[in-house]
Amino acid sequence: MKTHDYTKHATEYSELGIEGTFYLGFRDVPNLVKKYVKGTQALDYGCGPGRSTRFLRSLGFDVIGVDISSDMLTEVRKKDEQGTYQQIESGVLPFEDSSFDLIFSSFVFLEIAAMIEIEKILSEFKRVLKPSGHIIILTSSMEGYKGDWVSVSYDFPENKRQFESGETVKLLFRGTNVILYDYYWTDQDYRDAFTKIHLRLLELHNPIGYDEDKIQWREESQKSPYSIYVLTKM
Ligand SMILES: C[S@@+](CC[C@H](N)C(=O)[O-])C[C@H]1O[C@@H](n2cnc3c(N)ncnc32)[C@H](O)[C@@H]1O
């Protein structure tokens, strides 16, 4: 089974903006950046059609987007001719050591089937990160796969079970035909990987929906669909 078939879904995925539940993923990132990040050189790892890359640019970063999917890069080049994007192999970054102040990666680690691959990617992040640089990883929280969210539905019979690490979870982006299967990783799986690669976890932020967001939240106002990890070198 192809879990993330972007040959089929890249165009539809590229229409998704930073709205609905996704807004919650990005809403607090500017504050985290202000709190931790110095400098303007950024890498958007797994940029897809570039909404995260353009978001980083709007925060003042000089950003390069990289992705393994040629279909996604075709979409991003249609949308953002002035942006810098590059196709890569998973966990292989064609950049010198200590190149970036920020490495950002949104909704990518949940597409990776094996922790050993996540560790390889983290280790490459560490190599290209400046000594004072920071990594921000936005991914689904464990609760994220059990909730009723504005933008994503997990309401499938095959999801009515206790998930184990590395298993797939079916999801639908509401209002589209995009069905994907994410890999389920626990908070402990991520923490173990950070420890193994000698990355220091500075903060785990789980954003909750507020009334002032002016979005008719479903369960977002009670629990967080997302985990945002802020890391640095040891
Ligand atoms: C759900 S999209 C997220 C795109 C963008 N970051 C965003 O927030 O909209 C995930 C992207 O990660 C890419 N991806 C998946 N596995 C990857 C890997 N091992 N290395 C780099 N990119 C990967 C996919 O091709 C896809 O474009």
C-alpha cells in the first residue's frame, strides 16, 4: 500500500492553506521562533507544495525548501517561482555542515515508516545546523489520531483500535478526496530518537484552539491535535 500517494494527490494537497486545524499547527510558531531562533538562514524539510516554506519566508527567513517528491516540487514551482526548492533523497542534505539557524519540518515525520529513518534525518539535521541553531518539528500528537477535528477526519472503522508505534492510521482531509495513511509515533518514540541523536529538547508545545481564533473548533479547544518540538544541539 502506498501511504502518501502524491502522484495522485499533490495537486489537491497543494490547495490546502494554513486554515482550519492546520492554522493551529502554525499559529504559535512565530512566538517559538522569536523565543529561540537567532539568524535568518532556514531549511524547510519536506516542504511539499510550499505553504510551510512561504510561511517561514513571511517570518523573515531566507529559506530553502527540500522534498523527496517530484510531484510536490512540480506544484511548488507553479505556485512560487521566486522560491528556492530542491529535490533530495530522504535524509541526505546537499548542504555544508553548520549552514542553518533554523530547520523546520511540518507534517513530515508522520510520513516516515521507520524510526531508524527518522534518526538518520535527525542526524543529518544536526550536521547542517549551526552550533546555536534550532530545529522545530510539527507533527501529530498521539491524541491527534483520536480526535474530531475541523480539517481532518480519522473516522474509519479500521481506526477503531489501540495504535502501536509504526502502524498506519487512515485519514481524510475534510472537503477533499485526499485519503492518506500516517505512521503512528508516540511522544516517547520521538524523545528516544532525540536522545539517541544527542539533540536537546527545549520545549514541547501542544497548541489548543481559542475562541479568539474565530474558527468554529471541534475538539481543538479541548485537546491538541499537534506536537511542536523545539530542539537544539547538546
Ligand atoms: C504532508 S506534506 C507537508 C508539506 C509541508 N511541510 C506542509 O506543512 O504543508 C509532507 C511532505 O513530506 C515529504 N516527505 C515525506 N517523507 C519524506 C522524507 N523522508 N524526506 C523528505 N521529505 C519527505 C512528502 O513528499 C510531502 O511533500
